[in-house]
Amino acid sequence: NAGVMQNPRHLVRRRGQEARLRCSPMKGHSHVYWYRQLPEEGLKFMVYLQKENIIDESGMPKERFSAEFPKEGPSILRIQQVVRGDSAAYFCASSPKGRAGRNSGNTTYFGEGSGLTVV
Amino acid sequence: QQQVKQSPQSLIVQKGGISIINCAYENTAFDYFPWYQQFPGKGPALLIAIRPDVSEKKEGRFTISFNKSAKQFSLHIMDSQPGDSATYFCAARNQGAQKLVFGQGTRLTINP
């Protein structure tokens, strides 16, 4: 029973390039979340998705960042025209669907993260 | 109001001692309070969690104490071991919402 799988584990991009981070949730999980962790800081919520729907993107920067969770395939966090300030660890998490399609407090499991370095 | 404040930022405890990490929150709509443990280069792993209808929860050497009126909760690690050296994050979740709000983290070092 594989956990939350993220790739790549490490990514180096030059300023202005695009970064794509992928996340496959745990088997049976339909809720996906992306968090960002800056060095020596806690995790900050970015976006919450279900299949083909963005449910809450209140933590996403308004420009250059986008996320999707298609019907087939992994969730993708895309950062366009990266800048040095985007350097961080990006964690994906997943949780199962609760009753009536809502997360009723079930555990959120995290992947091992994707470290983005912008040079 | 969405913040969770965690202290101390770093903590050094002797092997066999008790490690105590504290968190405070403002939002009374929070109804789920997990603690995560993170080792370098790894993702956060759920350690223990509590809901506000109980004042204490214990799992092995790990105990959460919860004070609803003070809006504070803490993690106690009994008989701390060098293998417990990691960064610990408290978090909170709004009832009906899905996202976790994390504290700033505590880097715990257990000296042998």
C-alpha cells in the first residue's frame, strides 16, 4: 500500500523557467493538498483539490502558480517563470473521502516532498 | 485568527527526560489538533491527534494535553530518546474545512 508519491524529489530550475511537481495520492484517497515549506518555517497551505475540481486555493499566489488534479493521472503543481523566492520544499498530502463526500476528520498523509531550487 | 503559535523554536533535552512543546490558537472553530513529526529530508508524519472534547490523549510515550478555555495544547514526550530528535509541528483544522494550519515548528534534540 504505497503512500503519497511525489516526483521529482529534487528539481533545479533557472529563473524564468517552469517547474512541474507531481503527486499521486494514496490508494483510495480522493482529496489532495499542496503545502509549501520555506527553510526553517512551518508548512503553509496552498491548495486543496478533488478530482477535476479546485476546492480551496486560498493559499495559492495569484500569479504564476496553478494546480490541477485530472480525472486520470497525478495532481500537478505548476510554477511558471520561477523566481529565487520560489525555492522551497513542496509537500503533497492526501486524505480519504468522508461521509457525504466530506473529509470527516480522517488522517492527512504527506509525501516526502519535492525540493525546488531556483538558480 | 488563523494562526497557530508554537514554542519553543528549539529544545534540547537529555535522554530519558520529558520534552514539552506548546501551541496556542485563536480560532475557536478549530476542531482537530494533530501533531506531526518531521525528520530531515522527509515529509511530516502524523504522531498523535486530539479533538477538543477531551483534555488529554496518550499513545505510548506521547501525550497531548488540551486546554480548551485557554486555547492551548501541548505535546509531552516521556522518556525522550535520541531517535525522537526531529522537528515537531502542531496543527489545527477548522470544522468543515480541509486545510491544516501549522505552527512554526520546534526542533527537538535529545542528547544521549
